[in-house]
Amino acid sequence: VYKGIKIKEKIEPIKEIEIEKIITNLKDGIKRTLNKDLADDDIAKWASYANANALREAIKAQLHIEKIRERRQKIDNQIKQHLLKNVKVDLPAEEVKRHLSDVVDRQMYSLQQRGTSKEDVEKYRKDLEEKLKDVATDEVKLFYILEAIAKQEGIKIDNNLGEVILGLILSQAQYSS
């Protein structure tokens, strides 16, 4: 089930408009701060680059890194969805319930960190539990699947279980664009 998974891979090229958008945002931010327009080379110097060309190349490199990260995330998601869809696992209800509680608590903490009062967050606990139930179930199921693959492959289980097993699966996948 996990060997030879077909992976659809698409590497998005960097478009000039993406670079222009970042430069425009930088210009607008500086204009709001200084209350005046700066030439492209001055914008570059403001951002610690010798000239506008160097700034453009740095932005292009950063966009490339972001696209590589997005590509890996999409591939990992394809594998996870394949495993969740094609592997049947009986999950301990108490384990799912405990994990759901952890997921909800983290979400509530995050909302409080963004300024939502504890009372308001508590009002939505039931809604959060309902919305996050499938997420928690999938996460527990995926853990059990990855753990079973590790045991089958004789791989020592540690804190990097997901990363190691996803790497194993990726090494045996079939890529297409």
C-alpha cells in the first residue's frame, strides 16, 4: 500500500509579477514610513542590497525556496491522503478523544494568543471539537499507519517517525509531472 505510490509533482516557475509585487510592497512600506518615493536602487540599499538587480535576485531566491517548501508539503500531503484513504485501521476511541482534546486546547491557546478572550474561546469549544474531530482522527490514524510501516520495515521508532517513514515512502514513489 505504501510502496510505489504515484506522486504528481509540479514545480511552479517564478513569475516576474511575483517579484514586482514584493518590490511594490516594500516601496509602499518605505513610502508610508518616509512619506516619499524612493528610486529602485535606493529601495535596494534600504533592504541591504547594492542595487535593484541584487535585490531582485535575492527576492527570486527567496521565492524559489518558498516554492520548494510548498512542493514538499504538497507531496507529503499526497502521501498522507493516499495512506489515509487506502489503509484501514481500528483506532482506540480513547486515543482519538485524548488527541482531539490536545488539538482543541492548542487551537484555543492560539486564539487567546491572538487576543480572543478566554471566555469567548470557551464559548466555541464545542464548535472547535466538532470541526477538529476529523483532523484529530486522521492524525491518530496516520500515526498508527506510520508506526506499522516502521515495524514492518524494521525501523527504530523515535521522535522523527513521520519524517523517516515519509522519506522511506518517497524513496519508493513513482514521480510524474
